[in-house]
Amino acid sequence: MTATGSAPRTDVPDAPPARPVRRRSRGVDAVPWWLRLVVAVVGLYFVLPTLFVIPMSFSESTTFSFPPEGFSLQLYRNFFTDPVWLTSLRNSFVVALVAALLATVVGTAAAVGLHHLTGRLARLARTVLMISIVTPGIVIAVVVYISFLKWHLVGSFTGYVLAHAAIGMPFVLVSVTSALSGFDSKLLRASASLGATPLRTFVRVTMPLISRGIVTGAVFAFVTSFDEVVIALFLRSPTFQTLPVQMFNSVTFEVDPTIAATSSLVVTAVTVVCLVPLLLGTRRKNRQES
Amino acid sequence: MPATSTSTARPPVAPVVARAGTQIRLTDVVKDYGLAVPAVDGVSLTIEPGEFMTLLGPSGSGKTTTLNLIAGFETLTSGHISFDGDDVSSLPPHKRNLGMLFQNYALFPHMTVAQNVAYPLRERKVPKAEITRRVAEVLELVQLTGRDDNVPAQLSGGQQQRVALARAIVFGPTALLLDEPLGALDRNLRGALQAEIQRIHREVGSTFVFVTHDQEEAMSLSDRIALFNNGKIEQVGSPEALYKAPETLFTARFLGDSNVFELASAPGSTVAWQDRSWTVDPGTVSDRARAAAQAALVVRPEDVHIAPSDDAVPPGVPSVPATVTDVQYLGSYRTVVLSYAGGVAGRARLDASETQLAVGQAVTAWWRVERQRVVSR
């Protein structure tokens, strides 16, 4: 309790606490009021769009309006009864899932492989693999579109998965590489000396120890694919389109307020998915401390 | 987890205790990384079954590379390695059935003590009940009973290394390789764990190959020591043989202190050093000194006697004038630091009760002719 020595609490009996209390070490200076204000404004700026869209999704109105008029679940009913919305949601979900899986497998393999190499070629390979992070989305979209036209992949499930896996893979590479930086490669030798094949070693030693990096990368890849719109616009076909494309259509062609409900659902879903590695992390930490 | 390679023949699982050791034979082993000098340069060594062999040497001498070659972590440039006559030169490490201890313990941090120790047994598809029995047995052997459910981070360094030791012997390996396993421990713990390793070597009876740069550790643990220098074996022998009968100046200097007199000419019935001439006993001239162009005469500090003047020296023994430059009291003995003619530094180890000597005093150092040794340099 008194590890940091500040603010002794006499009302607490000195029985050991159920869980060790971890106190954040504070800097010497107090945080000035203006800095708190700046932080609050920046924070607000980030969540404001969400704060607008969620109330709007419960509006009774059939057009966009803020503040929302009345309260109803009409927009949610529209979303969940319209097969166009539901199909595109399912498409997005399945594409994102498969693309994330593919990106995770390839990205993890690349990260583990490159981890053991130090040469100039390895550095070059790493850079090349990450290049899609900094390439403008429209450039990738055009290139993908031209190639996929040739390979007859436009508008196909495979096409979406391949394109989205490619743009999601660098996120996996980055997160797994950073997880590997804390990995002791002597463990690989220990495992081999104990009779494990390299593949068994990867499954039983490497993977559990870098699992946070893998999960984080997979979540990023999933989210990247789930809300990707530029490539999806190029690849769309009358028979196959993803949720972001349908949202784009609904705003540009139909001015349908259902998008407010859709957006709220997407925001909620993505937030939940992003919290997964966080929850995983705290649970593991607690287990180690107990 | 499903089996990933059912086709692989798994190494047999031998009982932990009472396993006859394995002979490890290295024949003309070379490891060349393409640098100026090969890391291991033609090493041949036979490690007898059940022997405690130490690979000793300064850093960069090739001892760790040699251990890694035995373990299979490095591939041979040329030469052969065999276990009990079976060539294992091209066998991957997971098929060599060796236990290994590392300096940083290399325990799996996400597994408990029991899971760590069970790891090699699970890889060998040992039945569950048998695993439980063996883990309990080996944890008792290393005196860690009751720590099964701790994770490595909850244990001290010494305890972690004992878990690693348990994990490395639980499957009855062909041999145990120890890569400076005590290097990360403080002095007291190191002593305790040395005793532990020695006890387990006695009880398990398997072949131990131990790498260290610490000569005291090597002397106290080993049946034999292979002294490495520049990728080659300088000398192999029991700790006593290496200390008492070094072949080369490197050996004499690496194991213990020496007074070194570099000789200008090849040794005959006498040797000459500066203006002195000393008789030599042919039994104290090393084989390599006989063949070498250059030789040196070495005397251990405990064999050097100090006389106040030439007159007090017994007749016929080798002697040399010296100046006392320092006297260090070390509890059970005193070390007298000497400066011989020509500024050559030396030491004598005297009884702690010796209090006559003063710094700056001119004395004569002498030793018995059978206690000197002529080595190559």
C-alpha cells in the first residue's frame, strides 16, 4: 500500500490487500489548468462526431436533423429489416474476418522471419512490406482495380479479401515485430534442446509470448478492412458490396437517415473489437501479479 | 495441441537417475564464420561416459561455439561429432536428446514450474500420470518441491536455475550441456549451485559438458578441463595436471598465478635467464617446450621462497635477486609482490605470520628445482 510513501491511509487495516495496489508515479509538478483544458478540447474534438450521430440515430424524423426530434428505434428497424443493409453488413463482416485472418498469418510469418535476419536485404524487405501504410488509398485502389480487372477479381469475394488482407498485413507486421523485440531468442534454443521441432516451438513458446502483438495486429487488420471504402468503391459490383460502400450510396444517392443507425452500430462494434487486446492485456497482468 | 510431425521418431525417454553416461567424440571440428580466424579451428576431443568435462577459456576462444556445435545450434564447417559412436554431425538440435542449461536460465515465462519441467516429457508423448510422477521426482532432486505452480518470475535466480536444471535432466538426456549457468548469480549462490550441480552429476551419472571462463569454477567442478585458446585446444587434463604440469605459458598463466621467466634459448640440461643459469630436471620440461623454439620457466607463487640475502639460500637451488614492491595481507596468507631483474614482476605466497619483509627491501627469491616448470611460449 505504502510503496510510494504518499498519503498514508490510516483507516485501512494492515491486512494484505487482495490485489496489490499499483500507484501511478506522478511527476513533480502539478498539471496546470490550461493543459487540462487543452486535453479536454482535443478529446471532445475526437468524440464529437460520435456524440452527434448516436442521438440522431434515435430520431423520429425521416430526414437528417439535429437535435433529434423525439425518440424512436425507427432507423434501427429500417436497418435490420432492409436486406440491402443486412447483406452488405454480412459481406463486410465476412470479408474483414477472412482478410484479417490472412493478414495475421502472413504478417506474423513475415515478422517472425524478419526478426531473425539483420542484413540490409531484411531491412529493405521490411520497408517494402510496410509501404502500403504510407501510400495514398486512391493509388492503391487504382492499381488494385487495374490488376483485378485483368484477373477477373473485381466484385468478387476473393478480390475484396486479397486487397484488404494486403492493406491490413503491415499493421500485423508492426505489432508482431514490436512484440518480438521483447522475446528472448534463447528460449528457441532451450525448446529445441528439450526435443521440440521448430514448428512445435513456435506453437508452444513463441506464439503464446507474442500473442498480444498478434491479437492487436489482427484487430487492426479487421478494423482496417471493415471500414475501408476507397478500394471497396472500385471493386463493388451489383451483386457484392460492403457496408461502407452501401453507406456511401445511401448518403450520395438516397439521403437515407438510416445511416445514422448504421454509423452508431459500426462505431460501437469497432470500439468493442478494439477493446479486446486491452482486456486481454489487463487480465494477463492480473494473473501474473496474483 | 495436435501433433505437428507424427513421422518424427521421438528420442527415447530414459529414467532420470542411474543412467550410464554417453561418450561424446569431436573429430577435427572446424567452425568458420568467414572471419580472419576460424571460431573453432580443428578441435578433437573425446569426452568419456559420465565425465564432467569443462571447456575453459577466455571470451572468444571458441569454447561456447564448440558447445553450440555439440548441441547442434551451429552447423559444422568440417569435422565430425559422434555420441557413443553414432555420427550426429547433421542431426538437428531437437533430435540430439541433450539437456542444456543457459546463463539466463531460458525458462518459459508463460508456464509454471511444473509445466516448464514437463515440457520435454510432453514433447516425447510421455503419458500424463508418468509426467506427474517424474516432475515430482525431479523437483525433489533439485529441492524445489512445492513450487510447482509458481511462474519463473516469482522465483529467485538460483531457484530459476534449479528449475532449468530439473527441466534439462527430467527426460534422461544423452548428456547435459551447461553454458556458463552460474554467470548471472552472486558469489554465495554460485557456490551453493556448484555443489548442487556436482551432487546431481554424481546422482544422475550422465556426461556433463560445462563451459566457463572462471578458472576457479573449472578447477573445483571438473574431472577434466579442456583449455581453449584462439579456437584451438591448448591442453586437456585433470585440474591438477593442468595446474602442476602446464604445457604452455598460456595454460600456466590462465590457471593460477605464475612467476614467468622468458628464456632466450631452448632448454637443455640448464636454462639461462639474463645472467643467471639454472639446472633443470628433464621431468619438468613439457613436451611442447622441448619441440618449441621459445620457452619460458614458470614457478607458482606458493613455491617461491624468500631469503634476506644470497647467503641464506640453500646450496644448488635456482635463485634470483628481487626487490619487494608490495606486501599484501590476505588473511590466511601474505602475497609478496616482487620485481626481478629487468623489471619482471612476480609473486610469492608466504605464511601470514611472515612480517620481516619491508617494501623496497632487496631479497633473493629461490625455489626447489623440481617445482619449476619449463613450458613453450
